Amino acid sequence: MTEGEIFANETYIINLFKEIKRQGVRDYIKYLENSDFFNAPASTRYHRDYPGGLAEHCLNLLEPLKLSNSRLKEKEQLPEDSLIIIALCHDVCKEGLYIGDYGGYRTLEGHPAK
């Protein structure tokens, strides 16, 4: 991904979170901004194993999640803000996990990761 694409994803994700009116969201935005979430890969050798891949992977989950949600009975559907949180936070555990650069990411323990 280019730096411009990474920045565009970062801006889009932050704007999505700013629309959520839940306690702690502003602190979470600050956390993301101070982490490597927007620049990290989603994995070291499988899906989206390049800089910016983690944020891109999380964004790519949002639309299919919305579509699946829309197919549920109305009383079973989740609110939009819940869908955003689910999609964009489901892999936040990978923030800070990988070190290295394209083609050479490893876990902090030094092992190749998935």
C-alpha cells in the first residue's frame, strides 16, 4: 500500500469511530493513533502481509458484516456502531505484534507468524 492509501484508511477509520457515541471511544482513537495499527501488516506471510494490511483487513470486514446483519430479522440486527466496533477491533490484538518490514515481519519473540 502507498503512504497515501494507509493515511486514507487511517482517516476513514478514525472518522467512523468519531461517529460512535459510546464511553471510551475517544480514548480508543488516541490509543490507535499512538499504536502501529494503521501501519502494521495483518499477518507475516498470509493475508495482507504488508504495511497497512491490518487496518485494510479490518475495513474489508465492515461491508460484509453489514450485509450479513441486514439479512437478519430486524429485532435481531445489531446497531451500526456495534458493527463498526466488531469489524475494526476484531484483530486489534495484532497491534504491536509484528516487527520488521515488508517481506521480513516476525513476532516480537522472533518467530515467523501467521
